[in-house]
Amino acid sequence: MLEISYKKECIEAGCDEAGRGCLAGPVFAAAVILPPDYYHPLLNDSKQMTARERFEVRQHIIDNAVAWAVAEVSAKEIDQMNILNASFEAMQRAVERLSVRPDHLLIDGNRFRPRLDIPYRCEVKGDARFANIAAASVLAKTFRDEYMERIGEEFPMYGWAKNAGYPTKAHRVAIAEYGLSPHHRLTFIHDKDQLSLF
């Protein structure tokens, strides 16, 4: 069973991102403050949940969270600041959008570079251990998946409704055949390890 938060004596926001390893589209992040009695039996690391479960839990989070917010950093910004900094920036933008200011941030992962004056703690695989990070992972992934599906309607050849911009073989073959879209991350495209077709 997930713990609600790490610091239970204060207002803590769990933060996570989605789309860090993609060839196209923004990186999304979410910040979530849960009530101390929050529970949903399906809540878990979003990668361990089905799409149906994620959307069911997302609505429950939206309806029951003390506060929640989602933010993004565009592909163009990712090219300018690199994906690691873009992931940090997306999480901080999400925190800034919260209707309640947290006293503490619980960050999924092993690194963070803050620009906000809020204490934080990093937790590796925190989305499988803490409910507030798991909730953030669900929001970040579902909102990003919906975004990629929408922009994929304009560029159906890349299959973003299925691959969400990740470097699947079909996605890489489509880039080789059709070239790049305005939504592709150029710094990733020129990384031979990312784009190798073989």
C-alpha cells in the first residue's frame, strides 16, 4: 500500500513528469497535494496501470485532491535547455500553478534543480511508494497522452496516438520516410543513439 506522503506534518506536493524519453512533443509534469485520508485501490505508478485505470483514477484525483496542477515544456524549449532541465522546469511550473502553496515537495527521481524557495526531497521510484507522486504520475501521463493524440490528428503518419512520441520502430521509420514535424525535438533527432533505425 502506498504512503500518502513523506512529510505528513506539513502540506506536501508530489511531483512527477511524463514524456522525458520521447522524440516528439512536450514534457508534461504534475504536482498533487492529497488529503491525509486519500485512497484509491487502483492508484499506482502510472506505468503499471492500464489506460482505463489511469483515466478512472485521474478523475478521482481531480475530484478529491486538495490541489493539483499540470504544466508542460515545449519541444522547442527542450532543445534550448535540454530534457533534464526541461523536466525540472515542468515540475516547477506545475507547482506554481497549484491553488495551495506546499511547504514541501516530494520529487520522483534522484535529482532536482529548484528555482522555487520550497524545500524538497527526491525519491527514486517514488511513484511506486508514495501516493502523492503516483497521483502526479497519473495526471502527467494522461494529460500528455491526450495532448499527443490531439496533435497526432494533424500528423497521423507518426502514430502518436499509440506511441505518444516515444522512439518506437514505427515512429523512427516514419521520421525517415516523412521527415520531421514541428513537434519533434531536434536535439533528440540528431542523437544517433536515440534515432538508430537498426
